[in-house]
Amino acid sequence: MTSETRTTAAPTAPSIEHQIATELGVRHEQVQATIALLDGGSTVPFIARYRKEATGGLDDIQLRTLEERLRYLRELAERRITILEAIREQGKLTPELTAQINLAESKARLEDIYLPYKTKRRTRAQIAREAGLEPLADALLSDPTLEPAVAAQQYVDAEKEVPDTTSALDGARNILTERFGEDADLIGRLRDKLWAEGRMVSAVKKGAAEKGAKFADYFEFSEAISKMPSHRILALFRGASEEVLTLSVDPEPSDAAESSASGRVISPYEMAIATTFGISDQGRAADAWLLEAVRVSWRGRILVRLELDVRSKLREQAEEAAITVFASNLRDLLLAAPAGERTTLGLDPGLRTGTKVAVVDATGKVLAHDTIYPHAPHNKWQESLVKLDALVTAHNVELVAIGNGTASRETDALAAELVALVARDPARKLTKVMVSEAGASVYSASAFASQELPGLDVSIRGAVSIARRLQDPLAELVKIDPKSIGVGQYQHDLPDIALSRALDAVVEDCVNGVGVDLNTASAPLLTRVSGIGSGLAESIVLHRDLNGPFDSRAALKKVPRLGPKAFELCAGFLRIRGGKNPLDASGVHPESYALVDQLAKSTASDVPGLIGNTQVLSRVRPAEFVSESFGLPTITDVLAELEKPGRDPRPSFATATFAAGVNTVSDLRPGMILEGVVTNVAAFGAFVDVGVHQDGLIHISALSDRFISNPRDVVKPGDVVRAKVLEVDVPRKRISLTLRLTDEVPSGGARNGGGAAGGRPQGSQRSQGAKGRQQGQKSDQRPAARKPAPTNTAMADALRAAGLG
């Protein structure tokens, strides 16, 4: 049999559809159909809501995962083609190599295979090959009984810049060290081993301890690479970027090395390299020389590369986890309960520059604005109260939205007096609410704010935004770059493209999940609707301004540049209240209106009589209406929408009541039980606004009596909670809270301003409450510092686990 007849085609890469289907655990046909829809321009919200027959009912989470994997695998496929072509041009592409490249499952594996063929600068190994020293390297590797110095003599050649046997042996060693470091399978095994067994080590740079005090927990620190949580990784990398910390990878425990027959100490990594290339210490002439080549290759080449790989993987995983936290918190913030269409007074607190005031009507239109000076240094309290009362009376205000920035508690006290003043009239009712003003200043100075509120000063625009975000957080927050809202951990350290992509997906899902009123939505809100970009959103608003409100979804087709595809993608997510067709106010897509007509006829009713009529709808049997046009999933969804048309999925509006007389951190006392609002959730716990200008931290171990690995299993941003104060550090403005109201307060839980004076003596035991929180917790939930921290209180534990808090 000839070699030609024995040759078989190299295995090809598995199809992207097959790979994604395997990863998601769904059918190949589902993935294939979804990819076709995505490539055809359909959005994830549209596919998830209106194309369930095609996808087999994949939900939005599965679709987002599929979309991300599709992007990655297509990039991998493009890189694979580039590498194959590059090696083919070198004339080095073999069936075996093609198979390796085709079967590479990740970008890292692909680059490992490509490394020996990658065009690179002229290396020492290349120079040695040009000097004709590769046969010497091969001879010593294949026959360790050869005496290296003797074997090298025949390669001495001054014209080739090999003046002596030492130079010849050095060149041969360079060839071997490069060869060892370019074995793709070996590098993959060593990388996995380093990830599983290595440790990340940090130390403070000389002279940087004082300026980097916030990184004190990492001045002498070591932790298993595979167990490091995302917030700790990002804290270490930030410390390194700020020139405070040095980071290194310790590949193995100190007792992992072995001794060879000759007494040479060999690490497990060096042993793996030696075994791969058939090198061992048997006392032969070349054994010592070969083992030295292994050592040089590991320490001078492979470890350096793998350390970079480990750092890159750590950062990638930490960034992915942080982006997930940011996206989850953003989703909760966007889907926070709206106060609804009620006239609202917005207060943007300030001291010297005054508190900005704006009154907006039920639709968000600005009715009045002013600036008051109730606080120091002006102290025009009574005058401010009179002005506010006049505005509330004149415009029948129902809600007061108070920004939670500087002077917020003082302004809250003013609002409390205003509420009491209004309450004297039984016919009037006023409710005050503290509102996060994160991103309000960004909106105020934006081009859109200038266009939307052209006659108002930038500072007044902030008060308008605060009032509107109480009425409808989603409609107002979409006007702000999601990264400026500040609900993540280390968001400024995250890759801009990946973060923006994830946050944009969240905003898109939230907007389309709630639905948008076509006749009141702003251009930024419309931009987030499926199928509508910024240009089309502006065209819709312009058409609305010129021609008046839309009376039907069909009227959208008159908007310039809004074609059939855009209409298909956006129509189901737009609402028209009081229009010609009552279905236009629901989530029923226009393409299903004919189905509703069939349902109405079958029940001897009309469409208006069918909407919300639970008794009639409950008698409909969906299977009887299945046809080529409408599948069972669509019919079921239409019936559910008809039962509760245009239902808002957001929770009911609720507010927290801050404790009277507790305005600053120094007013807090350990043991107090306060009501507050969760402002942010990170991997290590949750931050809660209890009305003292500084959020308190509830460490993950204090969120529940049971073990939890994700704080979001218990709380989310916007939740109103009752929390107990465990410790207060007034100088550093640190507050430790717990949701477990039976937790004991540590002795000495207040420092310099509340409760017992002073902190806990060094070396004392942690409180029983702190001990209890650790029962059932995993040991890697706190940094594994090699040197004990000077203080050991429950709050210190929590903040230490939080990285930078």
C-alpha cells in the first residue's frame, strides 16, 4: 500500500452550530435557526419574544449566551484560517498539523500550535541553527551517552562565529530550550498545572506603603490562583498599576521539588518537560547538560510565558465576573419600581451653591424651577420652606425626589418639614423619597440634555433628572451612558468594548421587556427598542412633533427610512394608548392580530371584549388554533398577553424611611436597626444607604443565616431592607451592617464617635456574631494573607474581603 493511498483527509473543525448546541445542551436545529435570525438582523429581544417556534423556545439568557459564543467561535474560525494560510505559505503544513489546528478548541490552544511557525525576530536558537548547530542538539538529545564537549568539537567554526566548544554547546542548548517551549501539548499541560497548583503572590514596593495604604491587606499576600475571587484579582491588578504592589506567580509548593539520582533538585514542571523529551538523570555523559537545558527552558522561557498567560486569564475571568455583577445591578436599577405618572418635585441638594429645585408634571414636562439656600452658609431655612410649599400647592405635587449626594440628609430634613406642613390639610398628601443621583451630572452636561432642556441651566437639569428618575427610572436612566451610573465593582478597570456590549444588552432587554410608549418616549429610549437605532429614533420623534401623536402602530410605516424589517422588529415593543386598535397598547405583535380576530370570533366576542376577559380566555384551547402561520408557543403567549395586556413587569413602588436624628456617620451606634436601600451589590456583599451620606457594607457572610455564594440570591439594588449596625469607624467612614438582626454587636464596635470608645485590642478574638457568620462558609471567602492583619474586627474582615471596600 503506498503512502498516497494511506493518506486520509485531516479532520475538519466541528461546525459552530454543533459546538454551540453541545455547550448549551439544545438541539442543532435550534441553534441553526437562531443564527439565521441573528444574521438576518433580528435582535435577541425580538427572537426571544416572537420567534419561539423557530428557536424551540430558547429564552433571552440562552440567546445572549449563544450570541456571545457565536461571536467568539467565528473569531476563532477566522484566526484558524489565517494561521493555516500562513503555515501553508511556509511550505510546512502537514495533515497532522492541519488536524491539530482544526481541532483547537480555544484561542490559547491555537496560538500554542502556531508559535513555532510564527514570524518572529531573529532568536538565539535561529542564530545557532544558521551556524549549523542543530545536528549537535539532536545528537545529544537522542544519545545522552555522548560526551558533550567531545561531540561539540566538530562544530567549532570561527567563520560561523562558533569559536569553541562552549559556544557550540550554548548554541545547541538555545535550540533545545526553544524547542521545549514550543511544544503545544506540553505547554497546555504545564499551563493547566500552573493554574491548578500555582499561587499569586504580592508584596509592597519599597517606599510605597504610605501612599498605597488602601492596599495594606496585600502588602504580604499569597493565594491559590484557582480560588481567587474576581474582586480580589482586580484589587491586586489595580495595586500593581498604581505602582504600589509587585505581583508574581509562585508555581508550586516549596516541598514539591524532587531530587534526581545525582542529587539535582528538579521541580515537577521541569520533570514534565524532561519526561516529554525522554530526558532523565541516569549518570550518563550528557544527562546533566540536558537537564540544564530543561531548567533554562522552564525558568527563562516557559514560566515567563505561562505567568503572562495566567495573569491574562485571571484578569479575563475577573473582568467577566465584574461585568456580570455590573450588568446584573444595572438590570435591577433599570427595572426598579416606577413611582408612576405623578407630579414630582426634584431636589438636587447643595450647600454653598444652594439646592436646585424643579417641578415636573406627570409626563416629565418641566413646570417650574428655582434655587433655594436652606443650609450653611446661607441658612435661609424658613424662606426655602415657604418657596417649596408654594410650588407644591401651585402644581399639586404628590412626590418629592431628593438626590442622595452632598447635603442630602439636611435636605431630607427640610423635605420632612415640608411633608408635615402639607399634612395639615387632610385633602393633601406628599411623599418624600431619596433617589440615587448617580449619573445625573453626566446627563445634565450631555448634548441630549441641552437639546431636551435648552432653556435650563446645567444645575437645574440635574434636579429635573432626579424628579424624572423617580417617576420612571428606566425612561430616565437610558439617557445616561450605563458606565456612568456606577453600580459595579472596579468598572473603571474593565475593558470598554466588553463592558459596553454587556451593558447595552442589559438596557436593550430591559427596555423591550417593559415596552415603550411610542407617543411619549424620548429619542434615547426609542434608540434602545429592538430594530430602532439612533437615527431612526430621531426620525420617529421628528415625525411625531410634526404630525402629532401616532394613532396606530401601522402609522409608524409613514416614518421616513422605517422599512418593513425595522417595523417587524420594533412594533411589538411599542405601545399606543387610546389608539384606533386596542391591541396596539399590548405586547401582541401586529403579525398576530389576525390570530386575535380568530380567537374573538370563536368565542362570539369582539377584540375589545376579549382583552382582559379572563373568564372567556380560560375557555380557549390553544391547540385548536395551531396552523402554518401560528404555532402553539405564539398562541399561548398571545392568550397570556390578552389576559393582562401591557402588564408592566416591574415591582410595585415602595420607599425606605430613614431614622430621624441619624444624619451622619457619627450619629450611628452599634446595635441600631435601621431601614435602608440597597445601592449596589458586589461579589463580596451589598452596600446599603441608611441615610448618613456613606453607604454601609453588608459582607456576604452577614446577608443570610445560610451559606450563599452570590449576594444577589438575597438582595438586589433598590431593595428596601432592615439592617443592624455592627461596627462604625467614624474617621474612615466605614460602616459594617448585617441583615441578621440577632447578630451580636462586637465589643468596641464604635471608634471615635459612637458607642464605646476605641477599637478592639490587637490579637483579641472576633465577636461571636462574626464567628457565627463564618460557620458553613468557604474558607476562600477572605484573603489568605501570609501575615496577620493588625486588627481583626468583623468590619475589618468584611472590608478586607472586599478588597478596597
